[in-house]
Amino acid sequence: MIRAAMQTISVLIGLVCAAFLIPGLIPLLGWMQWAVLAGCVVGIIFGAFCQRKIGLTINVAVAVVAALRLFLGGGVL
């Protein structure tokens, strides 16, 4: 019961972070990626304790894209 709830929370966090990731790809909105990365870390923590790793996978994928965007933009842009 608890693990199913944690899985649902992890997937929802991943989807919300993915929704914020898209506008953050626009130039001069790179600062949004820091919030996306913070949210993904929380989603990864929730997803790590579940049997099914769907939420964990979504959060890791979004975090990788956000980190790549921050790396290419110099951390802010």
C-alpha cells in the first residue's frame, strides 16, 4: 500500500518536472532547470523504494536532460 503510493507520487513528480522542463529549454529560462533538478531528486528518492522503477526512470531521464541543458547553458542561461 505504501509502496504503491510512493510509486504514484514519484510518477506525478516526474511528470510535473517534465512539464517544467519544456519551457526551461527556451533560452534565458535556464534557471528553471535548477527547480526541475531539485524536484527530480525528490522524485528519485520516492521512486527508489518501490518495486517498479517507472517513477525512478522518469525522474532520472528528466534530471539528465535538465543537467545537460544547464551544462550547455553555463548554469544559468
